[in-house]
Amino acid sequence: MVMSPALPRKVTCPICGKHVDKNQNGHYPFCSERCQMVDLGQWLQGGYRIESNEPLAQSDDGEDETP
């Protein structure tokens, strides 16, 4: 039988750096709902955007579309 390596039980929260126990936290990999919402806000505000040199796509009505 081939066993896969176990994932670490404790990691650090990507927002505040506190230790997070995977088995005792409903917000994993975050330490709290607050840090989870901070991360979501960064996504919604474009904080995790990947820059590109490609031109924006044109829609059928001539307006620029964001990919």
C-alpha cells in the first residue's frame, strides 16, 4: 500500500502569520474569519492581479473588456 505524506497540521496564517491548526479551525488556512475576509477583499480589489503586456480584448460593441 502506497501512503501519501500527511499534510502539516499547523501552518501560518497568510495574512497575520499566527499559527493555525488545520484540524481545529473552520477558516483554514486563515486563523480567523477576519483574516479570511481581508484576503477576500484583496481579491475583490485586484490585489492579486497578475500584470500582463497583452492588449485588452475588444467586445462586439467596441468597448474594452478585462480578461
